[in-house]
Amino acid sequence: MNDTQGENKTTESLSFTAKSSLQRMVHELLGKCDVTLDKLSFDQDLYDECKKIMASEYHLPSPRYPWFEKYLSVGVVIAFTSYAHLPRHHRVQIAVHTSFATALDDIFSHHHQRMESFNESFLKGVSQDDLILDGLAKALLNTSKYYSPIQSNLIVTSTLDFMTSLIMEVKIKKMESFDSPSFAAYYRDMSGVSIAFAMFIFPKGIDPATYIQCTPQIGMYINYMNDVLSFYKEEVAGEEENLVSMLAKESSITKYEAIQRIADDVAEAEKDISTRLAGNKLALDGWQSFKRGYVRFHTSSPRYKLDELFELPYGLTVKETEGGVEDL
């Protein structure tokens, strides 16, 4: 993930040519995926509801923990953009889960010793002795209220893999070379929590058999689209601990060649997903809503700085219905 690092860096280090190349690549990718480049206004009502839940159920009142608000905002943005097709209580759960994961991703380097025991403590069902770690553990235990057993299991294991990836990141920073052809993709799969976010897409009522074969491609779309849309922010911040840099080192190519390969993989994954889900309208509609909303998550979040690359008009808002939402 690593999306919170380098937010205060300047944007002067990227040349006009590099910006133009990146703009063209993103436009081409979104065209292939049938996704519009726009953004949504912040859902303050959802944020306020989540803030109350954080105080009452997770013991994180905003006045005592103001630093957590930026992570809650990230969770809320991904919930109202990427999961707009889901009922509100699902979106609250997703916002809570995401906010804890994002916070841990950001603060791990300062608290890694305590986090290293998270998986063991979670499996034993004992306290983490930390509000954020206990919060994530509780969010994982609540997953079965909203998703099927298969989905819940995958959400939990994906999140545990993410926690392990944070420990691995400390070691990766000390590695001078990357000579394993598949390591970059393997590590990205662990660190991206993509399988959890893929399972969030589909309500419990949809038979997993209709979409489970798409899980690897959906995970690829989630991880790699994030890599493409995070590339600008990470380049101007000088970040190197990411898939693009690792892939470039592994393959002895430039980072711009690496990001183009990643973009091509995203387009192929989206095509395959839409084809496979064509026989189930509910599953396909959920996917189509998510794939567009996931791009909106990046364009609607100041952290990705995409307004420095593109003109971003405001897209359609959403109207709540009994079963979920629909475009106005």
C-alpha cells in the first residue's frame, strides 16, 4: 500500500515529457476499461456515521485521537466511491476495515515490534494491547455479518497476509538486488489486500461460484490500477519500495516501461472479468460499479495528487435505495 508516504513532497521533479507520457498512458488504459476520469464530492454523512462508530464500538473518539481522522477519511472515500452499489452498513464496515489497515501501513515502521505478533494474537483470540490493532481484529471478526463464509475467510487471510507484508517490507528495504522474476508480483499480492477488497464487491446473496474464478484477475485490477494511479505521486516523492521499481530492477527496464506493462495487464484483466461475469447480471453490475468507483477513489483522494495531472470534473452523485444505490 504505502500510499501515505511522501505526501508533502514537491512535484517539481517530474519533467513535462514524463507527465505527458503518464497522462497518455492513463487515458488509454481507462478507455480500454470503459472508465470515465472524474471524481466525487466527499460523503460527509457517511464520515460522521463512521466517526460515531469509531468512538462507540472501537473506543477511538475523535477528540482524543485526532491523528486517526485522515485514515478514517481514506476508508470513507473508498467506501462511497468503490462500493457505492452496496447497502450503507456494508460501506461502513468497509470504511472501518480500510481505515485501520491504512493507519497500520503508515505507522508500522514506528510500531513494528508490536505489530509482528498481530497474526498470532488474532488466531489465539487474545488482546493486541493496542487500540488500532484491536480495532482491525474486531473488524475482521465482524466480517461474517456481511459476507459468506468463503468471502469472510478470504477477507481474513488476505488481511493477515497484508500484516505479514509489513514485516517483510523492513527486510526488503535492506535488499540490494531483486533477482527473483516473480517476487515483485508475489509481494504486491500480499501488500495490496486485494483479495479482501475483491470480496467486498459482492453481497452475500450472490453465489460465490459465479465470480470466484475471477478473483485473481480482480486482485490484479485492484493492485495494478492502484500502481498506475499512484505512480505520479510516488515518483515525485522519490519512492522506490513499490512494484514498479521492483519490476524495473528485476527486468532491467525503465520504470516507465514497467508501468506500461502493468497498465497492459490491468486492461487484459478487466476484459477477462467482464467476459466471465456476463452471465450473472448482479455480479456484473457490482463489478462495473466497482471498477469505475475504484478509479474515482483515486481521483477523489487528494493523497494521489491526480488533480495535478488531469482536469477532474465531478461525476454523478448517488441515490440510496433499499438494496444499495443507483446513479441519479
